[in-house]
Amino acid sequence: MTQHSPAVEKFNKYQIITIVILALTQFTVVLDFMVMSPLGDMLMKSMGLTTSQFGFAVSSYAFSAAIAGFLTAGFADKFDRKKLLLFFYIGFIIGTLMCSLATNYSMLITARIVTGLFGGVIGSISLAIVADLFPIQKRGRVMGYLQMGFGASQVLGIPISLYIANYWSWEAPFMMIVIFAIIIWLLIAWKLQPINKHLLIKSDKNAFLHLWHTIAKREYRVGFLTTALLSLGGFMMMPWGSAFAINNLKVSPSQLPIMFMVGGISSLIIMPLIGRLSDRFEKLKVFTYASIWMATVVVIYTNMSAVPFYFILIMNVAMMIGIMSRMVPAMALNSALPEMQDRGAFMSINSSLQQFAGGIAAAIGGMVVVQQTKTSPIENYNILGYLILVLLAINILMVYRLSKIVNRKNTERAAHVQAKA
């Protein structure tokens, strides 16, 4: 049944400041991860890297981020979340600085691992902060604004990074991220209040028992599996997107930044709208309609050949709408699953599984797609599209289960509050 809200409650001044800080943090972390691919050609030529070496440099971030999530999960609810954010964000800044100073393959791999160890945990800390500070009725909008960091990295980050890399060198974008991130770190220290209410809930578990306790809960495992399956589809297609656009759709290298920008601008416009829809209507319904939309777009796009550039732009916007419209309601539902004392651990494990799933999906995609030469068309890309259709159907079932659990927990919490009143 559709759930209507009579009025959408507005954010107060501090909540707006918090959203801006977390969105800017997300922007730098996402840009640091995404900028590696467009800089690939420069990096490989500068350091004399093979394609497999460059691939490992990209994936080393994801796997180290996943490992970091598991290692920190047990400790995530033992500290003030503001202090945790400041600690891991300074580590991310140091890792990114190491990237800008790398002069050989070993230094680059070390830098990417360090960046992943710290940067990979920041997203889960941010989600735990959102779950602590915002009620479920506002959380869809907050998730929508945070996801705008992804769009902004495409609209502003990647084109600017490519421009300054062409003007100076491939190291310059990483230095730009470092300078911007230092300003954001100071903003966090100055404006964000301590986030430590979860510490008032006493727990006699040590860090490792807390980690086990979080994994052992059946309801939490439903959330973990949902997140992992959601990540598979996007990561299966993403690594080959540029190669497919250039070699199959005949997009020129100079048109690629435009493609990124148009997709990013569309996400910036759509995200707040999707966030509002997720707060106003049933999140499962929003997710289901978005998944049906996504299935249609994926089948058309992966079977396309050379077409006019404007149609490619339209399809990329449609793809971005589908991707983001699924992530916002799913993330909002998932954030409502853990109890306050488990949120840090839950979000850390969730983030880790997302990274692992992404690595696995990229590996599967690499086994499916084929390119005979460096300039020949990508083959079997449409098979990836059909695999994603199966995943989309499974995603709807998993989010349905997740929605039932969250609705039951919300009813129990409301009854508990009413009984105490």
C-alpha cells in the first residue's frame, strides 16, 4: 500500500551543514577512486605499465578498502563518529598525497593500498552518521544528496582532472584532491558536533565479539547480501563502459568527457527528486519501478551499435537515472536495519562486501567480454546485460525481504516508545 506523508519535514541549519560536509567528503573519496580510469593512458605511458599492472593498481584500492572495512567493523561503534571520520579522512589525504608523489609502479600500488585502507571506511562512517542524526522519514533525501557526490565527481571532478592533467601531468589531479580534502577536514573539525550517543548504550563485548555479533544476526545478513547483490550489476558493466563507447558506439575520445558530464548533471538533478520520492512513497515501490526502468535501458544499451551521439547521451542519462534511483531507496532501507549500537559495525561490513562484490563483478565481466585487438569492438557486452537482468530480478526479491524486516522493526520500535510514554 502506498504510504503518503502529509508534509515533508524541512532540515534545520545544522542538518544542512552536516549534509554538505558529508557530501563534500563523498565527492573527494569518489573522485579519487574514479579518476584512475580516465588517467589510465597517461599513467601507463608515464610509468611504462602493462594493462594488467594498471588493472591491479585500480583493484588494489577496492580490495584494501574491503579489508579495512572488516578490520574496523568491530571498533566502529566504540568511538565518537566525528573522531573516526577525522582519523580516516586524514589517512585518505596522506594516501592521495602518496599517489601524487609516486614515481614507479611499487610506489603507486603502495599509495593506492594506503588510500583504500582509509578511504574505503569513510563511506560507512558517513552512513552511520546519517543513521544516527536523521530519522527514517528524512533519510531518503539525505541519501539522495550524498549520492550527488558521485554525480558531482563526473560533472566537475573528472573533466577538471583531465584538463589539469593535460596541462601539467597525471599527478596534478591527486594534488588537487589533497588540497580540497584538507579544507574539508578542517571544516569537519570546526563545524561537526561530537556524534557519540551510541556510546551511552553500554556493551560488554570486545571489538571482535562485536564484529561476530553483528555478522551473526540473521536480519543483518539479509542487508549484507542485498548490498552485495546490488553492487554486482554496476561493477560488471562499468570497467568496460569507455571501451564499449569508443569501439562499438564510435564515440570519440574528445566526446567522452561530455558523456561523463551529461550523466553527472542528470544525477545531480535526479538525486534530490528520488530522495523526496523515497521519503514520500514506499521505498520498495520506488526501487521496483527503478529496477524495471533499469532492465529496459540495460537491454537496449548493451545491444546498441554506432548511433548518433545525442542518442548515446540520452541512454547514458537514462542509465544514470536507473542506477541512482535504485541505490537511494535501497540504502535508506538498509540504514534502518541495524540498532544504534551496531550501526558502525554494520555499515563497515556493508561497505566491505560492496567492495568485494565490485571486485568479483569486474572479474566476471573480464571473463565474459572479449576484444580481439585494442581497436576492435567489444564482444559479448550484451551477455553482461542479460546477466544484469537476472541480478535485477534477484535484487527486487532481496529488497522486498529487507523492506518487510524494516517495517516490522519500525512497528516494534514505535510500540516500545508508546509503551514507555
